[in-house]
Amino acid sequence: MSEAAVLRPSRALAAADVAERIVASLATVVHAPAETLRLPLLCLLAQGHVLVEDVPGVGKTVLAKTLARTLDLGFSRLQFTPDLLPSDVTSVNVYDQQAARFRFRSSAHS
């Protein structure tokens, strides 16, 4: 492993401090346990996804919107229905028989 790939302790502590400041900022808007505020941030940092399920009115959208605003990111919300498919949101690769290759088909242009 190269030296550049190893995170130095001082950088790790600085990153942890930034993360805790973000969680503290979220806590000023969303009243939830710290772990509930940390997990969406962790998913974002890991470039993953998080599905937040709960009853209406507990602040799921407020949490997502506040995290986006805290980090100066864009925010949009989807209201799912039972007939919605993942490809309706994420798009899909479709095989083009004439060209004998896959083509990306955006859900925005369906």
C-alpha cells in the first residue's frame, strides 16, 4: 500500500471532527438520536444509498434536506407508488439489436 493511500491519524481525526460538526448541525434541526443522524452521512461518504422508512411526520424529508443543505448539495424527493420500478428512477441499459450493443436509456427521456 502506498504512503499516499494510508490516512494519517491527524487527517483521520480532522475528518472525524468534520463529521461530528455536521451531525451537530443536523441535530439543531432534526431531533433524533446521534446514530440516526450519522448513518445517512456515512452512506453519503461511502457513496452508497440509504432507505429511510418510518411513519409519516417523523422528519425523514427534513433530515435529508438538512443534510443536503449543510453540505451545499442538491436535493430532490421522490414519492414512490407500488407500481414504480427502479429503472423508472435510475434509467436502464437497453440492448440495441441493430447496433449489437447496449445503449443507455435515461428515465428522463422515456
